[in-house]
Amino acid sequence: MEILIIIILLVILFIYVNYKVIFVSRYKVKSNKLSQAFNGFKILHLSDWHCTTYGKNNKRLINLINNKIKKEKIDIVVITGDFIIRQKRDYRPALEFISKIKSNNIYFVYGNHEMILKSKEIQDFKNKLETLGVVVLDDKKIELTRENQKLNLYGVSYIFSHIASRKDLTEQVLEKYKKDYEEKIGVINKNEYNILLSHDPMDFEVYVKEGFDLVFSGHLHGGGIRFFGIGVATARKNWFFTTLASGIHKKKDTQIIVSRGIGNSTRPIRIFDPPEISITTLYANKRLK
């Protein structure tokens, strides 16, 4: 009987950790393109909240985020979409959540759940985000400057994402996708450092083809079930057993950081896959040890 009670308690603890304990992941990214002005530049990444609650008024989650922003001197906060949940079609909780983030530099791109909103709702959501001081990168680019140096920050909305299956990624298809991106956001200057915010990591090959240096994504929730760094993504998201569902990955000169997300969606499965926020520090190459 005692053993059974212990097993039950361990199962409850395991479930709690997988759904309600928020981990902080840390990444270091180096580049020869980065000027010394951006050496040590810190980016806090949030994705896929889906109106998930962490205590009354999300106090536990908000306090964690604001504590990291203050103590670690975070330079910018990037949000890669799905801060609402499609069943409710209500963006007010997302606005309330974001309004409590104590940063003057927040950048947002839409995920697939935001794109469920009607066009008038999306515009109202965007207007209210901008009233809060949030920059909505809806297929656009801005320049971040420091000491007369700059890096480029791009954002593409989920509706523009192709969700390309691995089977069709021929060079011809990649070239077509590349041209589509360039029609929306322009041709990037590969001599400069270019960051992309895009909800969907499954276009990674396109991001590589385009020549971005660093990409922030989410969408796959870590795969839901994770074993040995491999996530089991749902059929609706097109992939099974992929390492690209979470963490940092590199191909050629492009790196992508994929968030496991801080919430749960329509299929709330998390096994060995707890929610997370992440902090990425940029380094001029010669300074990274």
C-alpha cells in the first residue's frame, strides 16, 4: 500500500513538472558579423502561451519573466506567436499578459492561432499591442542600433509560412520559397547580421536558403513527447520524431532556436517535455570562449 501511494505521488509530481514547472534554457550564439557593440546582447524568447494559467493572474510566470529581464539585463523580448487559443478566439488575455512584461523592447509575430482571428480582430489586436509599445513584425524588418552599429530583425506571420514537407524540398522548390520571402521582406544583406522571428520552424531549410543568421521559432511544443532529444510532433504539424521540435540547431551559417513553449494547446500532451522560456546571448566571435 505504501509503495502504491509513493508511485501515485511520483506520477502526480511527474505530471506537475511536465505541465507547470517552467524551465529556463540558455543559449550562446557567436558570429563574425556581430560588432563589439552587440557583444553580450541578450534576447528573452517566449512562444506558444495559449492562455495557460500559472497561478492567479499568471503571477508565477510573469514574476519569472520580469525577474530574468531585470536581473540578467535582457535587451529585447521576442514573442513568436500563439499567445491565444483558437477555441476561444479571445486576444484580451494575451494583451493583459503582455502588458505585465516589464520591457520597453518587445517584438511579436503571429502564430497559427492568431491567424484564426477575423481580419478586423487581427487589426484590433495589432493596434492594442502597438498601444502597449509592442512592435508587431508582420512581414517586415526593423534595425536595432547600438553605438552606431546595427543588426536587422525580421518577422514573418504564420499565414505566410509554407509548412513545407521534407519530401518536396528540392532545390527548385526552395528557390521558389526564397523568392516568395524576398517579395514580402526584401533581399537580406548577408554582410549584416540578420535575425528572423517566425512561428514555424518547419521552414528551416527556407531560412537557410534565404541566408538568415539566427531564427527564433516555436509551434511544435517540443514535440509533446520527448525521448533523447527527439520530439514526436503531431500529424497535423506534418512531422514525426524530429529533433527540430526544440533546442538550437545549425545548418550552414544559419542557427535556429525552437521553443518548447510556455503553454498547452488543443492537444495538451507533455511527457519529458516541460514548458520553457529561453535566454540567448549574442557574442562577437572572438570574444566567445
